[in-house]
Amino acid sequence: MKKMYEDAALRSQFEAKAAKRAEQFDVNEIKQYFHVAFTGL
């Protein structure tokens, strides 16, 4: 039970952080970065 609770708590913390990070970053900007990074290989 304790492990299940801890896993759920960690997951909810991660999801909250992920949502905040998604607001900070522009998806198109990230796509452009990866496009440039991988076409240079």
C-alpha cells in the first residue's frame, strides 16, 4: 500500500512539473532544434 501511494505521489508530482514545463517551451521551437541537430549528423 505504501509503495502504491508513493508511486502515485511521484507520478502526480511529475505530471504537475511536466505541465509547467510544457507551458514554458514552444513545441515548434523544440521541433526546429531537433531538426537542426539531426540534419547536422
